[in-house]
Amino acid sequence: LITIEVKLKGFPGQDADHERMTQAADVLKHYGHEFLRVYVPDDLAHPLHANTGLMYQAWLRKDVRPTADVVARVERLADDGARTVAGYVGGLGISVDYLPSLLVCGVLSMDTITHRIEGRSPATPAYGSLQHLELVDRLSP
């Protein structure tokens, strides 16, 4: 079990908060639990904030899950040189609005911390992996 404390970068909390969380982390560790402190960007215009909401909404939409044909076409587009969101959505003939579904279903991969989900952002086939969505380690100090 992992317990995660989420803080806004730039607002780490007071010393008393850190003391309490350090004590809590010690107790959790004693019982075999892991404790992580994660810092999310405090700028609401940061790509992570925009992308997270879009991907969450995409995950809820079961009706826009990619088909096996879409997966095969993404792999062909990569072989043909697609390297950006625009290259993939253009080649698939879909709106960039459907890209979050491709990300959360492991069809495409992109760095959602540093790049917004938009046409010029770099993307690659994910080949079924969701590793590009494993953000906690990248956000913890």
C-alpha cells in the first residue's frame, strides 16, 4: 500500500505539517506501507493540469475506446514517420479531441507533464503500455 501526500509546488506547507507527515510516514513504514510526497505544479496553466482532466474524461467514455484497427494504423503511421500528435490524428483522420482516449488506452504515448495534448506535441506508439501515465515518481522529490 502506498500513501501519497500531494502538495502544490511552491506551497510545501509549514514546519509543523512536515513534522506530522514525517511521523505519519514512520508509522506507515513500520506497518509495511510506503509514503510518498508528490509536488504538482502550482500554475493552473501547466500541461499536467489540462491533460489530467482530459485523460480522466476520456477514461470515462467507453464509447470512444480505440479498436484493433486503430492500433494497427497507429503502428503503420509510426513506421511511415509520424512523430507528433498532428501526425497521428491527421493520419487516422480523427480530431485531436480523441487523443486522450488513445493515451489512456495505451495506443499512443506522450509526456503529459511537459507537453499539452495538442498537435505539435511529440507522440509515439505505446504498444499497450501505460508507462507514460506513471507520473508519481516523476513528481516526487
